[in-house]
Amino acid sequence: QVQLVESGGGLVQAGGSLRLSCAASGRAFSGYAMGWFRQAPGKEREFVAAVSRTGDSTLYADSVKGRFTISRDNAKNTVYLRMNDLKSEDTAVYYCAADVLYGSRWYMGDGLDYWGKGTLVTVSS
């Protein structure tokens, strides 16, 4: 089992920045690809970003490319999502996920092994 706990959400003005963190406990963190999803009110969950087990490869949704950066620190069992130039449409609950596999399956987000409970990001315009 892997437990994931997100933090760092909050209220920010449009154009501002936030850094989300996801702390993992349980099985070896470095054995999992990690990623972020989000779900806005009344909308489907959508993929945001993913990072490979070693951190040398990343994936991003087109909507966040150039503004968000995913990274991980395997020594701290933590994955981060740095969000810059935030827009009102970035308002959502952000969820951390973990899976032993990495790659295009992350875009759909189906069948991933573990999920956190989410942290709310609200961007005011």
C-alpha cells in the first residue's frame, strides 16, 4: 500500500503561483511513477502532469504546458507541482496519483494504483 497526502492548495490571485506537494508513505516511492490530476466543479477529472520513477521524463497536459512544472525528490518521498501564471480555469481540486507504470496511460488516468484525497486550488480573477 502507498498513502498519498497532498498539501499546498489555497486561494491565489490570477497570475500568481503555488507549489503543491504530495508526500508518499508505504512502499518504495522510487518504484512508482507519480502524477497530478484535477477536477473542477461540474467537470470530469483531467490529467495535469506526470513524472517517471527517476524523474528524467515528464508529461503535461496542453493546458498547463509552459506554466506548470512537475518534479520529485525520491529522498523525501515527495512529488511537487509548481504552478505559475495561474488562471481562473485552473481552479479545481488537485489529486496526486501513483502507479508502477509510466507513459501514455497517464493521460486517461484509468486504473492507476493509488490516489490521494486532494487539495483545493482556487484562483480568483
